[in-house]
Amino acid sequence: MRRWFSALLACTLSLALIAGCSAPPQTESQGQTSGQTEQSSGQSAGQTEATQPKREIQGVTDTTVKVGGFAAQSGPVAPIGISVRKGFEAYIKYVNDQGGVNGRKIDIVQIVDDQFDGAKALTAAKQLVESDKVFALAPILGTAGYMASYDYFVEKKIPVIYPMTGVEQTAHPPQENIFAVQPNNYDEAKILTQYLVDELGLKKIAVLWQNSDMGEQGLKGVKDYIGELGAELVYDAPHDAGSVDFTTPVLNLKQKGAEGVVIMTTLSETIGIVKEMYKQGVTAVPITSYVNADPVNVPALAGEAAVGLYAGGWVPVADPNDPNIKLFWEIYGKYNNGETPDAYGTAGFIAAELLVKGLQDAGRDLTYESFIQALEGLEDWSGIMAKNLTYGPGERAGVKAFYLNKVIEQDGSIVMIQVNQEPYKLR
């Protein structure tokens, strides 16, 4: 999982998220039953038990349901993984103290320390599924661990709730058992391009992209969508992570007449790009990933050069008196010795919310089929901290709508503000 939490959610922790979210889960049986059909991704909704027999479930008793995941608890990424674990555990403990879900307590078997290492993450996944016999996997932190375990997840079909990475493979191709939350690079690049074209009226688009999954998948999204938008990709150029010299690509996009620039890279490179655009007097409008929607560091590091930069974001900034924010802080603090949650704790909390929502709506007669169909039934669902999640047969992206943030000059300062009050969606 990348910088997006420190960029957007760290801000929202102090300013709060959008109001009007649903209440905490009920403890009585409700929703769907075991008579539901399984709708795997890409399949029709009309399949029945005759064609899709129920799979034998594991990790479920009359009184408990087992879950587990992996996140670094030691090593350089440990502060992130520990916060994820704390947020996840806090909400699960809260739900259990309310009586559990449909008469069952949620048993977190363990959150394995994979040290942010792909091979260790795969070992952890196998241990959780084959030895611990969990019903579902959550939380799952990081691109390396997720990608190392991806084929195993697909093979075993154990529900995977909120893999914390932006790689395209969280949602494309959609897998029956994998439910993404944070936007993936492919969909994000499409919507950023759509905003440049449809909302700002720009037709000549360039892409500057990091030579990584993020950049490659973002470029693919632009290429796949730009013709449908009636616009033109006039230039694209890759760069390595850690690059500092963007003289040539900025000069080239200027010469190509680019009117808008989609920047699919991380913060330091984004700062370098907008500084070089400012230096060369480039008037093309830059727009970048939610990874870089950092209201503190972007103005501080780029200053005047950042003015006019747009950045996507999938969480809105709203009323600091939002009762859901107050409830979140209360729950997190209660189960973490009064600690204040950080952005990564928020991520773990959201993963737990989505897991609980699926269990709740699946009903007392819990099966893989009822659980998957319950999540597929969510449309613009929001919990306490989870926001606007939508799934369906063949749809696993979770979030496909964005808020746009823009850097402006205001009262003598360079600040980043949110420019739309409602999520901006793909056509």
C-alpha cells in the first residue's frame, strides 16, 4: 500500500469524512440465506445450485467464524502494518462486544508478520488457509505480498477482503473471491483522463509514468479509454523511480502541444515534474494520482510550481463534527489504550467493516455463496469509515468514483482544496 493514506486520509482524520453513513452492524440475523446462488465474476446472475453446487466452507462453527491476514509487524514497514492490525482488530473487538454477527463471534486467528516480503506473505496465506482453516482473509497489506499470493488466492477461492494495493489485479480481471476497496491504477488513470477531457475541455493528452506497475497500468488505462473520450494521446514517457531530471520529457510534451498531462508516479517524481513544467512555462494542466493528494507536502515541496495541479482522491473532506468520525475515534481509542488512529489504522478499520458487512448480510446460514452474493449486493454502501463501495457480478473494484483536489493560491498561501462535493464517476 502506498502514500495515499498519508496524503488523503491523514488529512481526513483531522477534517473528517462525509456525513450520513450507516449505523454500526446489527447483531440479529438478517439479509440473505444459504438458498442464494453463487455468482462468480463474468457469469450470469441466473445460475442455481443445480449448476453451481455449494462449496464446503471452513472456519465456521455455530458460535465463531475464523479470519486472518498478513501485514508487516517487524522490519521497516512495521509501523504501517501495526497500525493496520490495530485498526482491524479494534472494529472486530467492537463488533464482538456488541454480540458478534448473526450469533457468531469473529475469531482473528492471527495477522501474520510477513515483513512486507512476498515469499513470506505467500507462506502466510497458505498457513492461514490450509492450517488455520480461516473462512476469509483480511487484512492483506502491500503489493509484493498480494501479487506473490494472487494465483493462490484465485486457486483456493477463499474470500480476500480489501487487498491494500493499487495494482490492477485487485479488480481486473474480476475474481469471484477478491473484493478491492482502494482504486486501482487502471481505473484511476481513466477517470483522471476523463476529467481533463469532459470537465476541462482538453483534447491533447500526455502521460508521464513511472516504470512500475502503477505507471504501466495507468498508461494502459489512458490508451484504452482516450479514443472513446474523443481525445488524443500525443505523448508518453516513462521514468525510473527516484528520477530527478525531467527536462527532456517536459520539453517533448510541450513541443507536442499537450493540453493536459496525466502524471502516474509517486510524490517526489510528481514534484520534480511540476517544477520542471513551471520552469519551462508549460501551460498544460497536470493531474495526478491519489497517491500524491498530499495537502501538506505538495505545497511545501513544490510551492508556486504546484498551483493548478489536480489530484484524485476517493475520500471526501467534510464536517469535523461528523458523528461517524467521532465514533471511529471512540472505537479505536477504546481498544488501543486511548491512542489516536492514524491513516493506516483507518485502512485496517475499513477492511474490518467490509468483512463484517458481508457476514451480516449473508445471514445466519453462512456459506461462501451467501457471503459473496451479499457483497455483490452492495451499491454505494458506506459504513463508519468505508465510503461508497459498489460490487456486483463481474465487478470487484469497490471504488470507481473520485473527488478532485486542486492546488491554488488562497490568502497568500499555496493550498490544496477539494473542488467537487459529489464523487466524479466514470461514464
